[in-house]
Amino acid sequence: VEGGELRVLVTGASGGLGRYVLRELKMNGYEVFAPSSSEMPVQNRLYVLNTIEHAQPQAILHLAALANVDRCSTEPELAMAVNALGTMHVAEAAVFKRIRLVYASTNDVFSECVGGPFSEDRVPVPGMPYSSTKLTGELAVRAVGGYAIRANFFTRHCNAKKSFVDYVLTSAKKEDPFPCYTNVLSTPVHASTLAKRLVDALMTPETGVLHLCSYNFMTRAEQAEAILRAYGLPTDRISPVPLLERRGRPLDARLTSIFGGVVGSIADEIKKLVTLEPL
Ligand SMILES: NC(=O)c1ccc[n+]([C@@H]2O[C@H](COP(=O)([O-])OP(=O)(O)OC[C@H]3O[C@@H](n4cnc5c(N)ncnc54)[C@H](OP(=O)(O)O)[C@@H]3O)[C@@H](O)[C@H]2O)c1
């Protein structure tokens, strides 16, 4: 998809996903306007409306969020202000300016659901504040004709917290075995795969929601092993253990898609990780 001279406003550009979105936008010739969280704190309605009025974008990619799940639980009011209200402000600006809005949502909207894989026709039941505030934001986006992509993605560098990839890579260098769960299932993609789909969606007429996921699933322990093997590192420090209870999140967090969101294998996604994020 070629962006031509289309001007896109990106929120959350400094995040783990944002760096791949910026790269994808630039590769496709988009003009990018990426206000930081201090230039445009999304919870502040007037900042959002004024910044978008000033920038005159032709589309918005909304990635900004309080993406640290634990912090959302300890500061639920902030999560509500940033993830829910903040997204409503962005949706209001998009509908006012009559421009395309694409939103990064999450598989965590299913945090209270049992029995994955979850497809787009499954009713989400969010439990923890991160999930419920992201779902509220998603509904605001969908209510104004925008498009939400739900995914579980991995990258080494996340602002919000230490990423799973980073946990695996740093733990593998230490003497002690490190636990990786044998009963937490997911269908993640690399951040670059999600970034590409989000950017492609700027030029499509799709509305509603898409699940973007790998076609096979792996347990956390299998993912750790696959990541270490792909980087050529020893796997013997992995200690495969079952997780007895996953508070606020399902053990089975797999996604599937009835709208064409199933992509390659997890192994393919891990290859992208190694190529794009070498040691
Ligand atoms: N990580 C995952 O596995 C995952 C999975 C599915 C969906 N998502 C969603 O994907 C998006 C990006 O996640 P990520 O992992 O890249 O997060 P991240 O690394 O924590 O980055 C969050 C971004 O949002 C910005 N931001 C935070 N609070 C803001 C505010 N009040 N106003 C404006 N901007 C603010 C941050 O700016 P500063 O750097 O200035 O704070 C940063 O650019 C989020 O919407 C998240 O919910 C994440």
C-alpha cells in the first residue's frame, strides 16, 4: 500500500510498537506527524482537538496507551483517563475532521473469557482495568467508523515493562533456571507484522475489528525455547512449569480470525525478531 503524500498523525510513536509503525509509514512514503505524550497528552481533550486541528492530518493511527497492565491495575483512574477517555478524544477529533482512524487494540479484551481461541464474533469480557479501558477505547473507535486491530505482539523493546523476549534473553545468560509456563497459550506476532497491518489499514475501507494472529499457537515455554534457538543461545536454563492461576488473564489467550487476520507461523514471526532486533 502506497501512502503517497498522505499526512498521518501517530500517537504513541515512541513505544515498542510505535517505532515499527514509524518505520513502516516512512517506507511507504507517508508524511508523519508524531506528537509526544507531553505535546499531546491524550487524556486532555483540548490538547487533542487543538493538536489535530493544527496538524491537519488525513488519517490517525492511535497507539498511545497506558500499556503496562500492572500499572493500570494500581492506577485504574489513570488507565481510564488515558486508554478510555483519551481514545474517545481522539475518536471525537477523527469524526469531527472526517478522517480515517485506526487503533491498536489487544487480545486482553478477552481477559475474563474461558476457552480460546477467540475470533472476532466472540463477545469480549474484560476483567482487569487495562482490558476494560482498552475495550472502552475500542468501542469509541468503532462507534465513529474507525478500525481496531487486536493482537498480541512481541518485540525486545517495550517502554511499559520488561518484554517477554527480554526476560528470556537476559535470564538465559544467568546461572539459575528461569520459569516459563507450560499452560499459557498464545498466538503472538512480531511488532513489525502488526505495524504493517495497521499502516495498510489506513488505505482500506474496513471498519469494525480484526484479530491479527499467528496460525499456530505455542506455550510460553515453547516460545522461550524457539526464541533462544533462533538467536543461537542455549535453552537448558528454561524451567518449564505450569502456572496455577493467572490473575485477571486467561491461560488460553489464543486469537483466531474469521476476517483474514491469521498470518504466518510463530517461527516465522520469531525470524523477523532475530533479523530486526539482533543481539
Ligand atoms: N505490548 C503488547 O503486547 C500489546 C498487545 C496488544 C496491544 N497493545 C497496544 O499497542 C499500543 C502500543 O503498545 P506498546 O507496547 O508500544 O506500548 P509502550 O511501549 O508502553 O508505548 C506507549 C506509548 O504511548 C504513549 N503514551 C502513554 N501515555 C500517554 C498519554 N497520556 N498521552 C499520549 N501518549 C501517551 C507513550 O509515550 P511516552 O513514551 O512519552 O510515555 C508511548 O509512546 C497500546 O495501545 C497497547 O495497548 C500492546
